[in-house]
Amino acid sequence: VQLVESGGGLVQPGGSLRLSCAASGLTVSSNYMSWVRQAPGKGLEWVSIIYSGGSTYYADSVKGRFTISRDNSKNTVYLQMNSLRAEDTAVYYCECNVGDYWGQGTLVTVSS
Amino acid sequence: DIQMTQSPSAMSASVGDRVTITCRASQGISNNLAWFQQKPGKVPKRLIYDAFSLQSGVPSRFSGSGSGTEFTLTISSLQPEDFATYYCLQHNSYPRTFGQGTKVEIK
């Protein structure tokens, strides 16, 4: 199993970014796929999840600004991040099934 | 939201020591708890799932116990490669929540 995140980078406050998590060795539509983030020097923070049935849940800190989705044909999960704030700066990890597998992470920096 | 309180937040220990880390949930979470190890600059690694099930490939010196609101991760004999930060995660309800982490350092 391999999860590969991409899409991170530097963005200004108020801007948008879409992260991708491309999976191999498992089918994203059959598993619970989550995003977890870690601000520099801080602990882990759970962000969002998409269930196999399509249900989604979010942390209070990102609700209304972030949207998780997936493309079954590409076996990829996405995190659309809008209205970004400085406090969203973190490494964003994709993981599945309560941390059974993790990607290597992608860094998002929100700064002017 | 369920709050996960981990203790201690940091500790110093020697190779061979028995180490115990506790996670308390603000409300009952059955056995829906996992433990992770993270080394600096590395991806978190799951050690325990469902409160006490050992992840495949993880040494047997790691064990988990507890149910409801109080959970424990025990390292029976600390090894040099175990110096890291440990996190608990509840997945009983949303939003999922991590403990704040326990950094295990060399004494």
C-alpha cells in the first residue's frame, strides 16, 4: 500500500489550495480515508474523513472551509482548502483506516 | 467534542525501564482508541488499535489496555529506538481527537 500526497505549497491568507492523495494497493472507495495535519513543532490534529459510503466529517477548526472528496476512477482523495489562515500552516498527511497506512505528508504554508 | 488528555506530556527514562503513558477521554469511547509513535521528521506509525490489539510487525514489548475513559500504553523494556513522541487517538465519535502527545526522552 502506498499513499502519495501532493498539492502543498505557499499560499496567501484567504487563498485556496487542493491537496491530493493518490493511493495504490488499496481502493479508496472501500476504505475510510482521512486527513491529519501537524503544525510545525506541534502535535497531530485530525482534520477530515470520507467513508466508503461517502459520508464526510470535519474538525470544527476547518468546517465550512475545507471539503474532502474522492475520485474513484483515479483512486485519489482530495482536500479542497478555502479561506486559508496562518493557523492552517502544517504538514498534511493522508491516512486510512485509523492510521493503518500513512502518506509521507505535504507541507502547506499560509503566509503573506 | 471528546477531549483526550494524555499524561505525562514528557518524561525521561533509561533503556530497560518500564514506561506507562495514559490517555483519558472526557467521555466513554468503548475501545475505539489507537496509539501512534512518531519520531522527528517521520510519519506517525500505528502501534496499537482497538485499545489493545498489537499492530502487525510491532514488537511485543508494546501493549495497550483500557476501555471506556482510561487507556494505557506500556513499553515493558524501553529500547533505544523507542525514544519518540507517542499519541493516542479516539475514533469513537466525530470529530476524532488526538491526545497532545507524550515525548519520551533519554535520561
